[in-house]
Amino acid sequence: MRKALAALALVAVIGTGCASSAAKAAGSNTVLRLGVFPNLTHAPALVGISKGIIQKDLGANTKLKIFTFTSGSEAGNAMLAGSIDATYIGPGPTTSLFSKSGKIAVVSGVTQGGASLVVRTGAGIISPADLAGKKVADPGVGNTQDVALKTWLHSNGLKTTDEGGNVTIVPLTKNSDSIQYFSGKQVDAAWLPEPYPSLLIAQGLGTKFLDERTLWPSGHFATTGLVVSTGYLTAHPDVVKNLVKGNVDSIRYIRSNPTQAQQIANTEIVTLGGKSLDAAPLAQAWAEMTFSWDPAAASLQQDAKNAASLGLIDSVPSNLLSVYELDDLNAILKDLGLPAVPVPA
């Protein structure tokens, strides 16, 4: 399926009439095709799906169809192909999508934090310079962690092999493959989203070398946001507003029921093809993240600058902040008596 989605991306764009018509099911029902990853950084989606929170807010006349991806690049291709209508996704592919089409909107924040560089036990890596000549895994070219890793390497005087340097980047088919790669000494380090850093550490396969939060002002950076096709948003504004409410309600559930939410998310990760965590590493991974509907717009701008400097996008779009469509979010927060999220300008 992944290869088919990638091929479709070459001949289709977001927001076309066919994408809108494809979203309609038989009768009066509407279909919402939603992308999600088996990562704890997608916990609001995992909990919202498992608990039925998102479907409840969408209502009986909207059918929720879930599509599982393992990286933002893969989900981005599906968005470009018109194969999904919305997705939970990181800032790296969000910027790339906006640069390529301009036809997406960030309608809510989801998660901040929850990404780390882990080095393999016994690899002899105690300083950035020790990564020279080593293999480092990440979720894929252009993914949020890929941008972060390469930017950090540059800041430490290192380059990847495709840039003429000597650090080999190993893109993972699935983030869960990092367990096998560390066990088999196929890679020396990995920059990954939770729960995989905590899982590698808990199994004694690696140690945390760098918490990405230390690279951002006050430790705040977006890891996951909720993105929709503007074609779908125009065709089904009420459905999108209900999706945003489902995301907000899922985050509120997580905040009120952290222990239960951890278990629900862990179970859903397995359902979607990821690896389960024992209680201790699960709790550790959970502590690395902040679940928030605030999209942390400033970090998206910086991520875009980083992607441009790496040549992953041609330049930072001058209208990048227009990607945020937060009217529905703020209307929902107002109804709940919660503070509004500042609209980036």
C-alpha cells in the first residue's frame, strides 16, 4: 500500500475535486480518512480512536477510517495523493507539504517534546565527534526527527554521507525496527520519537545522549500537529470542526486520566503495529511529552528554516504562518471556558 500511495503522489495533489468527492460514502454519510502513527507522540489520536472520543464528536453521519503510517514523509505522500483527508503529523513534513501544495491547514496542536538521540550501548559514543564514521537511524528523509538530527550534526561540524560527510543515515521502515537494529549492532545511534527512545533504554540497548527539548527555548517545540486538506476543509467544515473537538476532548481525557491514557495508548500502538512498553519505560516516555492543542507555531518556523538550510525545501514560504487555521479550535476552547490559542501572524 505504501508504494501505491507514493506513486499516486506523483499524479495527484491535495484539494482536488476528486479528493472531495472520494470523501463521500454511500447515502448521506461522509467519510473522514485520518492518518496516525504507532508512536506515543500521537497519543491524543491513539486514545481518541481507542476510546471512541473522536468518532463520538464526529457524529453518526461521519465514518472515521484510520490509515496507519510510520513516518511523516509517508503520510505526506498520502496527503499529496489525496488518499487521506487529515493526519497527525510532525512539523517537518507539514512544512514540506505546505511548500509543495499550499493546500493544507494546521487546525490544532497535539504534542510537544518526546524526541531524543539514543546511542547504542557499547558503541563508544561519548561526544558528538564520536558519531563520525557511524550509522544513525531516523524515521526517514524529511521527517521531523530527520531534520532535527541533520541540523544538530551540522551544528557540531558533522555531515551525512550524501552531503560529503561520514555520518551514514539509516532510514527506518518502521520505528519499531530500531530495536532489531540496536540488538544486531546494525546502527550506532538513533534519533526517534517516543516510545522508542525509552524502549531502547529500558531494554539496555542504548542510553540517552540528547533530549531534543534542550535545543529549544524553554524546551517547547512541536512534535505533532493535526493537519487537514484545505479541499476537505472547504467541502466539510463541520466535520473538520468536530475532528478538532475530538482532538481537544482526547487531550482533556489524557490530562484527567494519565494512568489510564498511558495504557490505552500503549495498547493501541500494538494494534497499529508498534511495540508495547512495560510500565516503567511507558511512564518514562510519557514524562517526556506535553500534550497540548497549542501548535507551538514558533517551532514550525524554525523547523522550516532548518529544512531549507538542509536543502529539503527550496526556501521558507513567506506565507508559512497562514498554514494555521485555528478559528475552530478557539471557538471550541471558548465554549469550554478555556483560554484561546494565539493566532500566529
